[in-house]
Amino acid sequence: MAEESSAYPEPSDFEVMRPTYYENDDGFITAKIEISPFSVEGESRTKAGARRAAIHEARKTYHSYHPSYEVESPYPDHFVDREGTEWHRLPPFQRSTYGDYKFVDDYGDEEEAVEEDYVDIETMLMWDVRPEKELDEEGIEA
């Protein structure tokens, strides 16, 4: 079997490049990562979120050149974010209808205080959603 090749850089090549950041009129930040003649952009509330969004775009673009490349979620399948919101990755058959993740906000003891909604990964990156605790390989908080 021949190896797939293209002029498009691997996603890991974008990860090591330093982004150029732009503040948008709406208060969001855009990160642009260039590997000439290619560039990717991501938008988020923070620089770190914009960089993560740009790298996710690099993975999606690489997939368009190499369909066998699997674009993995930048998030765990189940986590609680820094604001206490619970996130669950949906099964593949539900993602085209609802989005990639379901999130649940619990605002108190009353039944009506629980809000459930759905969102795609790109929107989560734009909102700069992050797990409450990110652990490195040794299990130490990063």
C-alpha cells in the first residue's frame, strides 16, 4: 500500500508554529498559523482558545486531503468545565442532527433550573470551553 502524500502539512506541523493574533471588533480573538503557502485560522474568546481552534481547523483540512486521517475531538468524551457545566460527547449517529456534545447546566434544586442543549466542537472552541482539570501523562494537574 502506498503512503498518502500531499503538499499540505501534517497537523503536528501547525502545532509547533507560533500564531499571529488579531483582536476582532466583536471582542473575539483570531489566531492565524501559517506554513507557506497554507494557513489556518481559529477564533475564540482567548488567545489560547483561538490557537486550539486554529489547530482543529488544520486537522479538519488535513482530513480533506487524506480521508483516512481521523479528526479526533480536542475534548474528552465526558467532562465538567471550569464553570461547572457537564459535557457529554454524543454518539456518531446523533452528531449530524444535534452537534458533537450535549451540555447540562444545573442552576439549583428546581427541575426547571436544569438546562440541556447541544453544540458542535467549533462553537465549543469559540466559547473557549475547557475541562476543569487538565491532567498530563503522570496524572499531575497541568
